[in-house]
Amino acid sequence: MSRPLAPLAAALMLALTIQAAHASLRLCNRTSYVLYAATAVAEPSDVAVKGWTRIAPGGCSTAIHGDLAASAYYVYARVSQAYADTSRAWAGNTNFCVKDADFSLRLPPLFTYCPSADAYEIPFAAIDTHHMRSWTTTFRESPDFDSMRSAERAGLKRLLNDNGARIDRLGSGSDKAEAVALAAFRKRMHLSTNAGAADLFNALETEAMRTAIPVGYSVCNDTNKPFWVALGQKRDRKWVSRGWWTVAAGGCAKVIAGSIAGEKIFLYVERSKDKALVSGPTGFCVTSIEFEIEGRERCAARGLTEDGFAQTNVNGARGFVAHVSEDGLALSASMGTPK
């Protein structure tokens, strides 16, 4: 199953700087965004696709361990869902399948469809390792920062702004405002004054994700155990139900990537067959395995099960986040239509 990719932002087009490194495949982030990267390793027999490697601004992470001896390597990076505009991506022109949650997939060299309902295609960029055994790829933003430290500071300012501060991210006179905002955030989150950049980015991103409403439809798990999500919507004038997305405790899954303006979205969430967390009066066909089913009628006659889905109050918004607790749909928020 494939899903259209949101257009890339012009200021954040693919910009990769590659150099020799001590790690096998190392990804560095010289942007002001927290990034999540997926890699694809191509061999004659199959393609191994894996994600997501998190990279904070000004930091680096090892995505692939061991010698780089495969036929070809590819990478794709997207910004965290902590930001309202999640269309920014570093991409290429070779499609592979991914999932929203952490994943590992094996694809045939000439695959024609993704292996599960919660997988979709996105365009990866090829990495020319020049047959080196180790390599580093650096993601850059336009305009470029003069150092990794500058990218780190800009990233902290961006997330502080997303958490309610008002700082000129690129301005030279914002040092005092940044220090005040950081001190207030540390106090609010009970962070030690010795907490480093990694702890700050973790806390800032987590807090921003509580209020961020990216374009598309996401489901967040506010319980302490994983659950499974199915979705119902009208597509090309036909009712379609899809599932299952697994959402880890405390995590979120984007189940629709593009704008949902004008659509009716129905949701079903279960912990097990005996424990439905979100349900409603609108019947859709489902199965016990991953599925995409066209039509809502005659479920039993088609060898399918019918479950009752709840309509979520999207109200014409471009983006919607459904928060699900042990008591059901606890909180929902939407990003309105453009003016």
C-alpha cells in the first residue's frame, strides 16, 4: 500500500555532505530540526530497510554497524512530529517501503507493493560511499549553519519556541532570551542545571509533541501498554477500512500522511478482542491480520468481522491528533484549514 508524500520544503531540499568516518554508516545533523532517518541496504537478493535513527541538531548517530560492503546504500530523513510542518524531508528518487513506528523490512529487489497495510513508499537518496568501508553523511539546511554547534543552538531555540518561548532563532541578540527560556524550561521540567544538550532535546521534543498538530492524522497512545489501531474513511467515493497499526505505550503513529481537510475519519482502537479502547456505532469490516478492505457491507458473507468505529471530530481540519487513554478518546486536537 502506498501513500503520497507531502511536497518537500524548498529551503530543506536534500543536501548531503559525505566524508570518511570511524563508524560504519554515520548520520550527522547540521540542521535546526530533530531528524529521524531510515536506511536501505541493497543486495542482489533483497533490500533491507530499517528505521528510525534519531539525530538531534548538532549531533551524529550510527545507522549501520559493520563494513559497508553491500551493493548500494540509500537514506531518507524527515523531521520529528514535534513540529507542526512535517513536510520537510531529505529525499531522493528511489522508493522503498517504511513504517511510521520503528521497523525492519526485507523487500525483493523489484517489489511492486509494500508487505503490510501500515507500510508505505517514500523516496530515498542514494549514498555514494566510493567503496569505503566507513562513511558519514551530513544533513544540511538552507541557509547552511557554519558549524554543528550553531545548528545545535538553533535547534534548541526552535524547540523552545515550539514550547511557548519567543526567541529569534537566527538573531545574534537572542542569547539572553535563550538563557531565560532555557532556565524556565529546566525549572518546569525539573531538569538539573547540569543536564546536557541530549537531555534538553529529549525533554523539549517530548513536550512539543504533546501540542504539535502536524498535517495528516495521527493516533497517540497515552496508556502504559501498546494497542492496535484501525481506520475507516471514504476514498475515491468508496468506503475503505485499514489496519492494524501498532502504537507503543507513550508513542504516536501517523496513519494518514497528507491533508485530511473535508474527510470523515472513523477510528477503532483495541488492546485485545475483549478490550476496545475506542469504538462506536459505525460498522466497518476488519480481519485479525493486517488488512485493507473496500466496502462496509456484507462483512460476514465475505468471511470478515465487523467492528464498530467512532467518528472523530476532524471538522474540516488539515491535521488531527487523537489521544487515546485507558478511558478511550481522551483528547483530540486539530490544525485548522489554511486561511
